[in-house]
Amino acid sequence: MESTNKDKESTNQQSSEFDEIANEKKAFVNNEEDEVVATNENTNRPENELNIEDLYHFKDSTWESLGVREEIIKGLLEMNFVKPSKIQSTAYPLVMKASHSHLIAQSHNGSGKTGAFGICALSRIDENVSDIQAIIFAHTRELVNQLARNIQNMGKHTKITVSALTNDKSNENLGQIVVTTPGTFDNKFLKNRRNPPSLNKLTLMILDEADFMIKNDLTKSICEKTFKHIKQNNMKVQVLFFSATFEDDHFKEIKKHFKKANMIEVKKELLTLKNVRQMYIKCNNSDDKIDKIEEYLKRNIEQERVIIFVNTRDFTEKLTMNLRNRGYKVFLLMGGEMNPVERDQTVEKFTKGEIQILITTNILSRGFDERLVKLIINFDLPITREGNEKVPDFETYLHRIGRTGRFGTHGIGLSLCNGDRDVEIIKSIEQFYKSNIEEIKSMDDLIEEFKKLLSEKF
């Protein structure tokens, strides 16, 4: 009993410290290129508990000043995260306040969102309780494995256990933080009538790439089922929604389940990535596009890692075989019939640098983090359907090019445009994000800019 009282005192003291940080009135750093704002303008959005003066990001923030545990800080420093990014220093006090309010958090690609919710998850775990306390939803197997690995590294000096749960793994010994896809969670927790893992100690749920989670029909239905399960069982679970892109429809969906939530938002025109040089080149047809890629591959002396995005699985395979037949060592990654073990091995080899050129679908467009990726090529421009009409997929474009220029590094995003319609799409994207996507006339221009990039000169 004495130990329990001491634990409560310690928890109350820590909560008080976080409240003090959170409520302290200090000047909010307003960087025009990376602005974080609180909004409460649209009735479709959850009621916002924040005012602009309540947001706290300071240029001199440190892990210690935020109140992050020493054991976690040690892991962060070993990962070369020497100080908090803006989203990390803004989100952490909000999550750790004693009220444990829900949070909708938007931040640029490559700005440290994984670190933000990973540190929050580790900080909310009671190491003395071995049960599952945090569930993190990721939308692909690749992202599940990556997130689990990163959070394990952050918490390597704690006793906290983290697991990546996929459909081919056992439910046993899952640990205190479980990273999984909504589909796997549904199969192993909600549909499992015989022996589902216990969620009695669950206190935190995180949706990474949350906008995708609540707009995709399958993941949306599972998220709604999960929220209903939490409500019906009177579980006190804090829910965090993280993404680079949110629209009003997403807020409307969230409000159905959570009427109140703190919110961090980046204005749309500030979402474009300042560290990514955006370009496009006109091509005559698909064969011309392949020729353009070959021009680059012939001269890729530096062997930098490149991701080429294609819209369909069928053409991913065709493009891979075409380039292999021309003598180039390229690899493909896609969902569907591709063996899960082969998928895992391909990502691991790409991360280690054993693979330089990776051709993929949108399976890697969100969340995938490999800082040494310097070039993204849109073989196909991302499009979506509105009724019978094909329209630009603005969000996917931003997420794709966000696979480079990670966490302060520079990168190039090149789009191959087939005809006037593709150029119109590029102009629409340019206007939507109020960004500059410059036309290059030849692959020589790309090579020249790539050389500057490798010297970090633009």
C-alpha cells in the first residue's frame, strides 16, 4: 500500500510539472515557413480547448525542459535526436497534461511525428504493468515494422516492451506497446472470440496517417468499431491522431466520436516541403518516361537511393522487368500477391543500402522514413476519382515527395508528365499548395541539380 501511495504521489507530481509547462505563458515561436496554429473556426471540427497563446514551442526546448525521462532521452540521443522538433515540443506537453485530452496533430512530412507520438507512448507506459497499454495503428506492414523498430530504439534503456503485430505472428507476449494495422487488430482482438488479448489496461491509442485511417472504407470501419468498443466498455483511453494532411471531412469524422480534442494544425499553404526541390519534365508516352529514367540510371554514379512511384501493381511489375531487361538492378515492392517475407526483406535491404532503386506503389507513399533517399520519381502522377472524373490526389503527392527531404536534409521530387493533362495536374498541385514546381527540359538538368544536392548547395 505504501508503494502504491508513493507511485500516486510521483504520478501527481509529474502531472503537476507537465501542467505547469503547458500553462506557462510564453511567446509562441511563429516561424512563417513552419507555422503551427490552433483553430476553432469550423463547427465540423471537435471543440478545441486551445487558444493560440496556449501552444508552446520554444527554440530553446530540450528533452529535459519538456520533462522526458532520462532513460528515454538516452535512447533519443543515441538515435541522434539531440533536441525536440517543433511537433515534438508542441505535442508532448499536450499529451502529458493530467487531463490526457485527445489530440489531433498535424505536421510536415519529415518533421518528427513518429518521435512525437513514440515519446508520448513510452512516457505514458507504467513499466510495472506488463499488459498492453498502448495500441498504434499503421496502415501497412512496412510501416508497422518501421514504427515498432524506431520506438524500441527510443525506449531501449527502459524496461518497456514494444511489438510489431502482423497477421503471421502470434498473439502471445505482445508487450506494453503494440504496433499493428487495423485489419490485424480486428482479426486478433475484435473478431477473436476464443482468447483475445486483454485491453483492460489500455490507456493510449494512436492513429498514424490518421487522415487515411478515417477515410479509407476498410480502416475507417475498424476504427469506428474500436472506438465503439472503448466507449461500450467505459475505457479511459486517450486517442491521438497524427498526419501531415487533414481536411474538414476528416475533422467531421473525428467529431462523431470525440467531441473535444486539442488540435495542432498547419495551414495548407505552409505544408509544401521547403527542403524538397520539386520538378517536372514533359514526356511523349510511357516508353519516353522509361527512357528518361534510363538516362538517370546510366549516370547514377553516386548510387543514391531512389524511389519510383507507379499507380498500379501491374505496371510496377512491367516497369521493373523492362528496366531489368535493359540491364539495371532495380527492385519492386507492392502489396497484393507479393510474399510478406519478401516485402520485409526488400525494405530491410533498401534501408541498409543493398538496394538503390525501388519501384513501388503507394504502399510506401506514407510514413516510410529513410533519410538517405535523395530522389523521388513520380512515374505516374497520383490521381483519385470524384465520381467518374479523375482528379489530382493532392495528399498523396505531398506524402510521396515527403519520402525525401527528411528531418532537415535535402531532396528532389521529379514528376514525369505525359501530355497536357499531366501538366494541368502539376499546375493544380502547384496552385493548391502555393508552391513552385519547376519545369526541366532534359535529364541533364536533373543530374546538375542532383550534384548540387549531394553537396547540400540548394
